[in-house]
Amino acid sequence: MWAGNAWRAALFGVPRGHRAQSALAQLRGILEGELEGIRGAGTWKSERVITSRQGPHIHVDGVSGGILNFCANNYLGLSSHPKVIQAGLQALEEFGAGLSSVRFICGTQSIHKNLEAKIARFHQREDAILYPSCFDANAGLFEALLTPEDAVLSDELNHASIIDGIRLCKAHKYRYRHLDMADLEAKLQEAQKHRLRLVATDGAFSMDGDIAPLQEICRLASRYGALVFVDECHATGFLGPTGRWDHVAPEAWGGASEGGYTTGPGPLVSLLRQRARPYLFSNSLPPAVVGCASKALDLLMESNTIVQSMAAKTQRFRSKMEAAGFTISGASHPICPVMLGDARLASRMADDMLKRGIFVIGFSYPVVPKGKARIRVQISAVHSEEDIDRCVEAFVEVGQLHGALP
């Protein structure tokens, strides 16, 4: 956390002197050109400042009145659940604000081990390992596990953290067309010459709202002697009847809301504790985060009410938006991308939605491919039907204003 931690910061500068100042001026010119290009392309990303806790109803700096939030990864509605908050406060009081250490020195508390065991039980796996972030979890896996003798096969639309994690490893790299099982099979056949073959996929794709056919992926992997890794950051707790991808059995999972984890065979987790660089060189998750995450898992394992609620609310939004004339990507997932195509159109519509009390964000290149800009809507279990209907009404009004609807 704060004082006492081994924080490392990068200060970008140059030595004093005429030539040094010339180099700095050159850098400024290059950077300003890059930034102007982003602005000119209509892909500039601004950060709106929230002045309240996360939830379906929030307050935004500079905007009067309450705002409906439809762009958080808060699918389960647990970000501000009273029991989750209380668990975080209790952990803060009992275990302190931070560890000021990596795990293998003096950064492991009983609550870290308890949460790892709980994650493994939730996914019905042998063990689990915590990371400071989901990005770190993916950065740590592939380099530690795969060698130049191995191969990794990745869906072309996998999350940036999977892509970057794969780049760090020395395995042979294959990319198969998005959700194309025939192409995956062809790549698996081609990769038979390698020692290990690992298929890596998102469980739910965060920009498109579509879901990986995990049963078919696991069937192909079994046929060709491959392993399967699934990143389920946008799936844990609400896909499948119990929120655990029922009847599917990949070798390794990754996910989390704050912090990250990998869960799978015991020897794999043990190897990650020895070799995964983000785990070895990052301070431990703060106790408050661990306490909150542990309570969230408790709530998920107690009941499947959240799963049932999510399905009905997602269907309500998707059906109403499609009836109004919008194209919604994906199917049956609370990520509901409203496809618009043009980056400026997506940005301007998102701004006008905020004026009508709806917080959504336009996504464009490089987050999504050029020409496929969209406004990504995310449904939460704590949205009411009235919230959803109000969001749809605002979309129709703004869509007609900007010519996105007849």
C-alpha cells in the first residue's frame, strides 16, 4: 500500500544541457504529433470522474443529479454489497492496510491462503494462486509454463492481457479465427509436432459479448492431446446454471474482479509460485481486497439467484434494443455491444447519453478493430427493469438524433 512499501516509480527526463534540452524538445514534438493523431481520428479517451461508490446509480463530477451506470464490469452487483464492504472493513481492521512485501518474503497472510483454497473449491480445481491484477495473472502464466518445445493456440480476439502474456513466452504461436472450431482443429493438427499444446481463449469476449464454445474446444483438445486455458474475467459467477461453466473442464482458469488468479492442477500452481514474475516481484493483494473477494465468493456459493436474475435482465435489454432497430453483438451475455461502426458517432452518442443520465462509453480503435466502433452496454444484477427501460429509451432518442436509427 503506501508508506513502507517498495514502490518503484519511473521518472522520465533527460540530463541538463543544450543537447539534452534538444532531445527533450524532439520527444515533445513526437508525442504531441501522436496525441494529435489520436484526437483527429476521434479515438481520444477521456476519463469521467465518479464521485460516489460503484453501483447502478452513481454521481459524476460535473453532471447534476444521479446517473444510471451501464458500463461497469459489476455484473454480479457485488461491488457495493453491504456484506462485501463489511468483510473488507473487517479484514482491514484485523490484517492492516497492506503487506509491504511480495508473497514469498513476508507477504502471505492466512486470508490469502484461505481465499486461494476457496477459489479452487469454487472451480473444483486442485489449487489457486493470487495476483495483483488479472493482467498480471495472464502475464505470469505462459512464460512460466511454456518452452520453445511447446505451442500455444490463441483465439484472434483474445483479450490484450492474453496476447501480451503469450508474447512473453518462447513457445510456437498459432492464432485461430474467432470461435472457428474448424480452424482451431486445423491448427491443432499442425501443432502436433510440439511437446505441449495449450489452447488459450477468453470464456466471454469483453468487446463483443460472445461466448467461447468451451465444450467443443475441450473436445478438440482431448482429441489432439492439448491443454485448455480459459480467461473468465467476464464470466465468473453467472455463466452456466451455477455460474461455474457447468459440465466443462478446462485445465486452468483465470479471473477476478480486483486482483487476479489462476486456478488449476496443483503442480501448475506450484510452478507459478516459483517462476511467475508478476507474482514474485509484486506486492501482495491488500487485506481489504482479499476480504471482499472472499465474501463475494461466499455469496455466489450460497445461491444461484444472481445467475437467474442476470439472464432475464440481459434478455430484456437485448430484445428491446433489437426491436428498436439497433444491432447488438453477441448473444445471451450481459455485455451488449451496440454496434455503430463510426468512432466519432460512438463517442458523440455516448456523450449525449450522459446528458440524459445514462453512463456508457464509446469504444473504437485500437480497443476494437477499425470500422467496428460501438457503445458497450453492461447489464448488472442490481439494475432494475425500470433502469433497463430508461436506458433503452435514451438510446432510441439519441440514436434518432444522430441518424443511427430511422
